[in-house]
Amino acid sequence: MLNKYARAFFTRVLTPFAALLLRLGVSPDAVTLIGTAGVVAGALVFFPMGEFFWGTIVITIFVFSDLVDGNMARQAGISSRWGAFLDSTLDRVADGAIFGGFALWYAGRGDDNVLCAVAIFCLASGQVVSYTKARGESIGLPVAVNGLVERAERLVVSLVAAGFAGLHKFGVPGIQVLLPIALWIVAVGSLVTLVQRVVTVRRESAEADAAEAAAARGSGAAQ
């Protein structure tokens, strides 16, 4: 839901920066790789130590590379299947690092096995949600539903909550409860989205199979 509006807004805002990088000779693929490395480092260095505020700051800076690289490719007229594949693949790596960082915190100093499991579920379900749409489209189905919680929602909800939860170390009492709440929201929302997409693919595949069967019968009758 957020993708449609947030992506358009930030694309306009970041267009001058993308143009500057192109003038400096930076390639879109380099931005993709650097952005992913920054997100992974921010998540796996800061989050397991409970430094959620600073981890969120680092991740937020680098996560915008996901918008800059595509913008650069379009401006330079070099959009490619490889670039799209690399960007999508590294998005999954970045998402895994973020929720993996939460899981490491709760498995260690956070000492909460339930929330560790919830974070792992968020990690796994996010990957499967993305896969269902990609797989459905690869077999020729439109998968005409985005679902309740897409990647943008997962990142915004979890990172905003993590950033605010990190203010606990600056003396804000009780605010750390926001992160567990956010993880539960993402977990439930991802499950709902997964069901929505599976049901949609099931319906679309049945319709496509029925249409093909009808076309085959019509062709046979014509002969």
C-alpha cells in the first residue's frame, strides 16, 4: 500500500542526487551493492547489541539506495533485466539481515525466546510473500493483489518502532515496548498477505486452466 505513494514521492526527491552520482561516474549496480552492504552492517552490528536507534539511522540512510539505483538506471537509459534481478535479490538479503538482527537480539541480550521466534517468522514470511508473487507471475498469472503488508510496510513498521524503542537508552521510559508490538503486527500482517496471495494465485490458476481447456475444446470442435 505504501509502495505506490511513498516510492513516487521519494523518487522525485532523490532524482537530483541520482543525477549527481551519474555525473560522478557511479553505476546503479554499485549503489545497489553499497546500499545492501550498509543495511546488512547496520542491522547485524547494531541490532544484536540493542542499539536500535543508531542501527535504524544507519539502515534508513542506506535503504534509500533501493530508490536511487533504479532512478539512476532510468536517467542513464540503462535499465536492464540484470539490474532488476540484482536489486530484487539484494532486497531479500537486506530484509533478512534486519529481522535477523532483531532475532539475534532476542536470542541473546534481549532474552526472549518468543520474540526471537516472532522475528524469525517475520524474516521467513517476508521472503515467502515475495516469492509467491514472483512465482505466480513466472507461470503467467497476473497475481492481481498486493496484500495487506508488502515490503514497504514491513520495513516502515519495524524500523520506525525500532528507532523509537532505541530512545530508551536516552532515558525515555517504557518506549522499548514498541518493537515487540511492531514485530507482532508485521508477523500477523505478513501471514494475512501470504494467504491473500495464495488464494489469488489459486483462483487465477483455476481460471487460466479453465480458459485453456475451453479453448482446446473449441479448437477440437472446429476441426
